[in-house]
Amino acid sequence: MSLVETAVVASVMTITLSDEERRNALSDEMITALMSAIDVAEGDSTVRVVILTNKGSVFCAGANLSERSRSTPTGRTFQLDELLRRISLSPKPFVGRLAGHCVAGGVGLAAVTDVSVAIESATFGFSEVRVGVAPAIISVVCLPKMRRGDAQSAFLRGTRFSAREAANLGLINQAVPPESLDHEVESIVNDLLAGEPNALAAVKLLTSSVPTMSEEEAFAWTAELSATLFASNEAKEGMRAFLEKRPASWVQSVPTSQPGQSGSV
């Protein structure tokens, strides 16, 4: 059985973690399959939004500890950092459809998505300290979303917390009843499909870059970026559409019941 399944409907690719037997743990093979799926999404100009979701009751249980316990101290084959970086730096927005529990590295995978919604019954937790390690790699994507005191408590205690608490901590955007999950994801995706793709990519770049700059650097860089965007053909179309009270040429919506082209990685 494939560890990762993909499906494309219109302009939306869904990437599904499907290794239910191992609770969608992040083995080397799983990470490689996820990065291959991202390659496909980024190589397809018709794909504008990527949904990351799961089969089974666990979104992702973190590292495959059976595999990691056999790794050599000097052998660095675990590429979670590269996977998170690929999602973070992708010009395409990633939506987390979290239909299960998120533990350790799985919390990082949930947190790195651009907009995320989880079912209320899902639990979250940074369990790394309880097996003698720390949430090192995932801290890069989790810490910017959390208050320092909250992060210290969650990282040090290693306890589980609810999806609503994960939203309060800033790790995800919202928690909803299971029956509302698909409706909320569809609403998010439709909002993203109303945005112009280059503008969405610019937003991702802004949110990752501006916090790392001094105020002077940030104003100079954003002024240049703003001028470039306003001069683009896409902006001209967007402003014309606004003034003419019509949808811009790029606006799409999710087909609610249209089958997609499926595949596996």
C-alpha cells in the first residue's frame, strides 16, 4: 500500500498520509514520498492550492521511532527539516486538513501549513522529552507561532492537549466538530482560489521574511515588493475587476462533488 496518496480536482491537489498501520509516522520513506508529492504539486502550474490530510485516526505520530532507533549516530538520513522547509518556502498555499491526532513531528507538520483546521477530538503533544530527545527541528516552525512561555511549558512537560488548545497556542487556526471539517476546508480553499497566485506567493514570502528584518530593511524591501506587485498585469486585472464589480480572471471555486485524478507516491 502507498504511504502517500495524491488526488487533483480542478486547481487543488490533496496529499494524503495513508500509512495507517504505523500511524502515519515520519519514516525516511514517508518523507521522501511527501517531498515527491510536493514536487508534483510545484511542477504543475494548474495546481494553486495543496491540501495536506490523513487517513485513519492519527494525522501524524511524529518520527518512526523503530526506524530512528536503528540509525547510526553519524548517519543523517532523516530529512524532516527539508520537508518542512519545502512546505514553508513553497509559493503555493498549503491547507492542513487535520483529521486525527498530531504528536511530536506531526505537530510540526501541522504547524508548517499556511492555514489549518483540525477536528475537535484530535489531541496534540510535544512528546519528545519522554523518549530522551527534544522538539528541535519542528521548533523552527512552531516557535514563531507560540508565546515563549507557552512553548516552554508544552515542550518541557510533554503532555497532550486538545485541538482547541492547539488553536489557542497558535499552532493551528481552528478546531471544529468532525462533521464540519470538510465544510471549513472547502471555505478556506475557496478563499485561496479567489486570491491571485503570485499575490499568494508574495504573502507567504512576507510572513516568513519581514519578522527576520530590521524595521528599516523591512520598509525598504516591502516598498520595492509593493511597487513590483502594483505594476504587474495581474494587479491591473484585479483593480479593473474591482472597479467593474466582477470577479477577477483567476477566481475559481472548489467543485463539491467532482472526482479527481488520483495517484500514489
